Amino acid sequence: MLRILIATLLAAFAFAAHAAVEVNKANQAELESIKGIGPALSGKILGARKSGEFKNWTDLVDRVGGVGPGNAAKFSQAGLTVNSVAYSTAATPVTAPATKTDNRKADNKVETAPVKATTPR
């Protein structure tokens, strides 16, 4: 009986250690329980949250300085959620890389410099 009680308590503590911390509901101490979030960053998160709850991870990254896609992924792995959703790279908008423009004319002819004719001496 004692073994069952101990096992149950250990399971409860393990579950609590991995419980998600919801960014829109967490207090400063709960935010700081996430690895990588200290007093300064938790203060920024709470300050940004005063203007409204975070809609999604992109909103959090945009509104809180110091939280970029890399940190968002780390915080999510440590248990932070936004509206009960874990961070995923698919959730962030991806901008297409700049493409090199084609400087050739529309008729695909390449301009060349005129060649001077030389006369033999």
C-alpha cells in the first residue's frame, strides 16, 4: 500500500513538472519556471499582455522583445504554450528569399558593345 502511495505521489510530481504554462494566464513566478525566462523577460511578457492576450505564437514573438523564433521553440519545449498551443515552425510566417532579377530585355537579346572596324595598314 505504501509503495502505491509513493508511486502515485511521484507520478503527480512528474506530471506537475511537465505541466504546460499558459502565457496568457501565468503569473511572473510561473513564467520564470520556464527554462530561459528570467525576471526581465517575464516582466516584458506581462507588460505586453496588459495590452491584450496573445493570439498566437507569432503575436507573442512580434510583441515581446527578446522572444524570437529560436527562443519561442525553446520555451515551448520547456512547457510554455500560447492559447494551449505549442510552438511550431509551421505557425510562423515564412518570407520567400529575394530573387535575383533578370536584367535582359524582354526579347531575350543581350546588348553588346559595338565593335570598331580596323583597317589593315
